[in-house]
Amino acid sequence: MPPLTLAILASLLQVQGADATITSDNKGVDDLLADIRGQLQQVDPNAPWVTPAAAVSNYTKTVHGKGIYHKGKYSKQEGVIR
Amino acid sequence: MLPEFLQSPNAYLLVKVAARCNIDCSYCYWFRDQSVYAKPKVMNAAVLTQLLKRIEEQIIRFSLKEFSMLLHGGEPMLWGIANFRLMAEECRAISARTGCAFDLAMTTNGVLIDEAWLDCFERNDIHVTLSIDGPSHIHDIHRRTFQGGPTHALVEEAVRLLQKRGIQFGVLAVCNPAYHPEEFVDYFRGMAINDFDIMYPDATFDENPPHVAQFYCDLFDLWLEANRDKRTLHIRSIENMVAGLLGGRSKSEEIGYAPQEVCTILTDGSMEPLDVLRIAGDGSTQTTFNIFDNTLEDIKCEPRWSMTREASLNLSDKCKQCRFLEPCGGGYLPHRFSKHNGFDNPSVYCDDLYATLSYIQSSLEKHVYVSKPSGDKMSIGEAVTIARASRSPRDSLTAR
């Protein structure tokens, strides 16, 4: 299996049907999946599964570092270290 | 049209309020660049006033609703309690004028924490992160006083004071692969610390640090077991690797493909890129920009900062071919530096990162499913195979 991307997850859910969800039998993993499940609604399931190089090229052009935290800033709101 | 990042406001600063430290950790990246000794020991009133002026300009210009600062050192508490109070008061005044909320945080070795400091943290809503390398026999190997004495008991006392007052805090440790991660995890959990990170030791590509893959694979297993039925343990680096492998994004600069855009403000008001790049040697982060002559936005035009950002995104050929490109992102940028190639290297921990991500990936395949309300479930690997077969060859040309 390749490392997953939102495009891969969206397309496999399309194949499996509208009532399918990505879950885990481990609560820690499932908690992390919850965040990803929320993002999936905004992803086109027909988007190509691009190569890493193509994904990176696109990312370089569009994304900035907002939300990336430096060396462990404790977040009271989230109750975790980020 | 300008690239998006040039139009985006800088709403986060790493502020070095003290350039010296009160303990002498053997692995510290900060003092590997001797030029820090040329900086003022602590930030003075004129620099603080100018910094706050620049921040307010930035908030007004971009109508920011939140601005974050991580107060750092050296040891930031050497700046003194009065300066912390003053900064917090001034930030509240800016909030009142602009409507922008401030998020103030500090990373400290903790040895100066007492009741008066706790009052300061509480009254000024300053978030605290402590550096503790697990139990004393591991912590005191590297984290010692200038006289060579241990510091663990002092930090443990800080933990007790924070907990007695009910102040939540984060904990950062540095990995020591000579010990099993269970020693770290058991120690922290025994102290009722369930949210922490264990970071890779800083090293450039020119160095030969010990392998850490087994440590992080074992740490992942401990995280997985602790969270089997209920979420009871947060380990940032592990969770960022898991999130990256599941299609999410790392929220830390240390792993995951993302631009490095930290702006560091030094005690004299100098503006520099990421502080940890000092492990590349003397003057390696030096710029001619400072908050007296430049706005905070100007850093994006500073050559060394721009080079740092580009280096974080332009990975080595080995990384570009790697199936873990996105969840790994070449690891932590400073770990890619070599005197010969600059940043055009994989991480000095490349083999460890690859082995750890492979191990976590294989475990996730056993724990992640596509589920239906009927209770039917299919392994994620099988679901990916079916989805791939349903797509045209052009659309499924992923090499991963």
C-alpha cells in the first residue's frame, strides 16, 4: 500500500459507496483520522493520484507555512503540544 | 502576481528574549554558533518597544485576529519576571486597540520556576513547555549545570509546582537511543505527563549520530498500545508521522513536507531564519535585517531567509524518488546541511526516518479499515487496490 493521500482516500470511498468511512480499531489512530475525515469532504474523488514530484510541485506553488509550529508550543486550546 | 506566501502575513515569531543560558546542555544547538556571544545577554526595553511596534503594524496591515510568539533563549526566564509582565501588558494593550488576540508561549529548562513565576504565567496566560529528557539517569547525562552538576531534580520540582497550581504545560525531550523509549514513557506517565514529544538529536549531514530507528519504532508501539481503547497518550512526533501516512499534514516543522518560514528575532532586534540552523556553524543564520530598519514582512525578501525557505521545499534527488516524500519531507531542515552540498542532501537520519515510517505504515495497514454502517469492513490496503484498479492508467500513475 502507498502512503495515503486525501485524493486516494476520497477515490476509494467513492468506489466503496457514500456510506463508507475510513476508521481504525485503535482509538489513537482513529482520533487522527477524524481530522482527515473532515478534510475529505472538500476533495474531488476524481482527482488524479499524482506522483510525489507532481504533488510537491503543486504544493510549492500554493502553500505557505501557516499552522506549522516551531519546537513544541503548548496549545491550551487544543490541550496538546504542537 | 506575487506567490501566495509573499502575500500571507507573518503571524508567528520566535523571540529570543535571552541569548545566554543558566545550564550547560552538551547537545545544545544554540551555542554551536559562537556568534550568539556577540549578542546582548537579554533583550532591552528599546528592542522590546520596537518589536511590539512592528507587531502592531503587522496586525493592522493584515487585520490579524491572532498573533503568536514563542519566547525562547538561551533560557528565556533569564529575561526576568518584570519583562515578561511588561510584554504581556503591552500585548493586552495592542489587543484592546486592534482586536487581535495574542498567544504567548515559552520553552524553558524550568530551573528558575517558582511561585512568583507561576503567578506570572497564570495572570498573563503564558503557555509553558518544559525541557525534560525523561528520568534523571538519562536527563542528567546531557543537561547539567556549568559546574557539572545535575539539573533533573530542579526541573522535577518545577513540574510539581506547575501541577500543584493546576497549570497545564507541555514537555519536550531529546531522544537518547542508548535507552529504551519505555523508560521515557514510563517516567512521564508516572509524573502524570501524558502529552510530550521526544525529538531527534540535532546533527548535520556531516556528522554521524547514532541510529534512532529502533527507538522510534518502539516508541510508536508504546503509543499504539496506550491508545488502543482510549486516547490517553499524545506523542507529537509519532502522531505527526501517523497523520502524514494517513494523508493528513504534520503540524510540526520537524517532519512532513512543508516550507520553513520561521522568523527569529534576536536580543538586539536582528531578524534571522530558523534558529536551529546555527548548527551549520558560526554566522550561519546571520542577516543584515533588524526590526529597527525593517518591517516583519521584509524578512521574506532577505536572501538567507529566502534560501532557507527554498531549501525546505527543494528536496534532494533521493527524497524526490522516495515514497515517503510527503510524510517525511526530508526530515528536519538543519539535519540536511553539509559543508559540501549545503541543504542538497537527505536527512542525516534518512535511513532511520525511512525505517520508522515503513514500520508505522505496515502497522497502520493492520489497523485502518473502510467501514460500512452494516458492520462490514475491508482493510485499507485491499480498498486501495480496488480503487486503483477502477481508475484509468493515466489517473493512477502514482509511484507510491
